[in-house]
Amino acid sequence: MNKTLQEGIELAKELNEVLSADKPHCDVVICTPFIHLASVVPVVNKDIIGVGAENCADKASGAYTGEVSAAMVASTGAQYVILGHSERRAYYHETVAILEEKVKLALANGLKPIFCIGEVLEEREANKQNEVVKAQLESVFSLSAEEFGQIVLAYEPVWAIGTGKTATPEQAQEIHAYIRSLVAEKYGKQVADDTSILYGGSCKPSNAKELFANPDVDGGLIGGAALKAADFKGIIDAFK
């Protein structure tokens, strides 16, 4: 929940300019607050920058005041939606069942879900990270292989978000490899190999290259470090 509408448009324009001048070697997607979507989509070159929402409702439409549906998000021209973010799970009590609904509605409206999973500090200290992410994946493991092919996964070690702690590249690789093995078990090796698994936990220009060098870390879900175009560009450049 950052940036007013005007600031958001400004950031999108700046990023568009920077990346048009120096084309990225990876896919770049910016996920904005709902009220920015319709204004940001027209100011970015869609061949360079994809646009997504940070959430959508678990209902298709109707008397749910204050909610924003997947159809509404898609109608702005956005192509992605972040679902299951650790903050949504923690503060808004989003469950496996709620998220399963959200994922299905997003897919039905042609959106690509960026689906977040990850453990909190107590779970990591109890060495329960594997069972936690396995349980959270139930929200997407009810999909057909074809539907699952539209999903981007994002692993967030919740204990490393905004705390200044970062999972070591070894820790990131270990759990990403485990997540990929679960996908392979469910949908086969080909689908698992084709699935992008992003790392989201205090990724910044100074550690991006090291994190992304791991075979199972396919990119980053960037939070605070993406609020300045120069910092975000520094992370994107880790793919050069």
C-alpha cells in the first residue's frame, strides 16, 4: 500500500523510460494498487512491462461492498494478479479454500496468478517450512496441468521480509528445489521445469545476482526495493 495515484503513474512512466532505453533480459511485471491499474496500463509499453493487481476478490460479483473482482481487474488491461501474499494470509485471514476460489476466478478471467507461499519465523525455527509450503500449495494443486501452466509461484520467507534478514542463496535454492519437486510429483517434470518460481524476501540490487544464480530461483517478487526505479532496475540488471 504505497504511492498515491499520481506518484504511481510517475513511477510507471519512469520505469517505462528506463527499460525502453535499456531492454531487460527478463519479464518485468509491476503490480499496483487497484486504483492505479486503469491509469498505469496505458502509460507502459506492454511488450516491456506487464501490469497486475495485488489481490482480487473470491467472489465473481454482487453485494460485496469494497471488493474488486478478477473481471474488474482484467477489464483494466492488467494481465496478472498477486494472490496469497503473506500479508493477506496474516492480516486478512485468507485460507487455502478462499485462495483456491481466487485462483479459479483469476484464471477464468484470463489473469495469470502470481501465487505466494512461505513460512513465518516460528515455522522456520521449528524446521516446518516444507510442510507449510506443501499445505499452502493445495490452493493451486486442484487445477488441471493446463491451468497450472498459467501460474507463477513466489516463495516468500516471511521472516525475511522487511526485517533486513535474507534467506541465504543456499536456503533459497533448497526450498525452491523442494517446491519444484512437489510440482513435478503432481504434474510431471515438464510442467515443473516450465514453472517460474520467484524469490521474495528482502531481494535488492546488492544480493539479486547471487540469489538469481541458483538453478531453481527464476526471478524475484520485489517489494520495497521496487519503489524507486533505479533500485528496481538494479535488480532487473542481475539478469544480464
